[in-house]
Amino acid sequence: MGDSTVHLRGGLVVSAEAVRLLNDLERRDVKIEITRSSALRPQPAALLTDRDREGLLKHRRELVALIRYIDRLKFYDHGRAVDRR
């Protein structure tokens, strides 16, 4: 069975598997930083399983795009920029 896709506003399309992985990591309080070179830096790394590491490698591009998408949403509310400080 192939992985289904998730279509987000603005045209971003990612695999459902990437969305599930990001949701699972967030649920377990693993934060993912994107470095300047677009590498993923999960913290705390000690909470990662081998399966998580495989998923991070397999879906790196999608996760970078998804995290950037989510970060942009945090700063907009109904089309207006919102100061979240």
C-alpha cells in the first residue's frame, strides 16, 4: 500500500507518513530545529528511536517544508501578521 498524501493550503503536499512522524515527535516533546543548511536537529536526541531516525532521514525534505509551513502559520492570524512575543 502506498503512502497517502496531505495537501495543505498554499500548495504544499507532503506524505501522511511525514505528518504522522512530526505529530508523534511533538507528542513526545521532541523539538526539531532546522539548521542553516536545512539539516534537522531533533532535541532531545535521546528520545529518538531507530524508527524515528529512519523516518527523519527518509522524510527530511518534507519535514523541513512542513516545519517551515507551520512556523509561518504561527505568525499569521486570519491573514494579518500577529506579534507572538
